[in-house]
Amino acid sequence: RKLLGELRHTFREDKIKWIEPENLHLTLFFFGDTDEDIIPSVSSALVRSTSNFNEFKLDFVSLGVFKNLKNPRVLWVGVEGFQVLAEIRKALEKEIISLGFKMEERDFVPHLTLARPKWIENKKKLGEWLDRYKNRIIQKVKITKLVYYESILTREGPVYKPIQVVKLKTGKNRVKINL
């Protein structure tokens, strides 16, 4: 939150849609428009796919942009130590594919979206911020639950309504890492 406040202050003259702190989240899978009839099945799939996973820690590191510095579309914070998160996503994908959802074709790049720039006047200044936070741990976070949200779009921005909350077990995860 501190970093978000500093960035908002630094780039206050630019046209940037900032994500409100209470709306910051990691997306494991984006379902898109979903028929209400299938929502209970998706909730059950989330519970089944995460039942063997324990709480875990993530490091939020580095600032980055999607597209590129010349034409930034998303300002984000990266995630390190996301092996458990990737395993959970893989387990979830198996379950939801059976419900008729398609796997995303893009690689899974876990990140926290901070803002969606429309126009940044001083791209050099943005580049300096990216360099300053490159490979720098911004915050360590313990993940204790996963939440299935409905995203309701409004003029003021999205409102996230929790549909299903799954608490993760305590203990250590055993993650297979293929080299």
C-alpha cells in the first residue's frame, strides 16, 4: 500500500486508472461471463482442487509493465516463489476444463495489477521506478485462503463480490519441481 501511495503521488498528473487497495488481488483463472447455473459447480471445483494444499508464502518483487515502457498498459508487481500457486492453478484447470471452460492460452504470469495507464508523460521517470524496484522484495505475504469472486463492473470501477472462500490447511506443501 505504501508503494502504491508513492506511485500515485509521483504520477498524479498523468492519466492513470489506479486500482484501489481493497481491490488488489492475484488472478488464478479468469472465467469471463459465466452462467449462474454453473457457478455452484465452479465453487465445488475450487474446493476439490485446493483440498490438498496448505497455506504458503509469496514474495511480491519488482515493478513491471505489460506491453512495454514505451506504451505501458498495465503497471504491476511481480510474484516470486509461486510454485505452489502454479500447482493450485494446474489442479483448478483440470477441474474446470471438465465443466466446459477452456484453458487460457497465455502463460501463467502471476502479478498484482496496480494501475492501468492511459497516458504517462514522463516515461523516463517510470523507467527509473522500474529500475529502482527491479528484483527488490516489496512485501512478503502469507496466503491462507483462495476466493472465487464475481466481478461487477460499475462506472466507479469493479466491485468484487466473494462467491466462495476456501481456507487452506496449515502445514507445509510438497511441490514437485521438474527441472
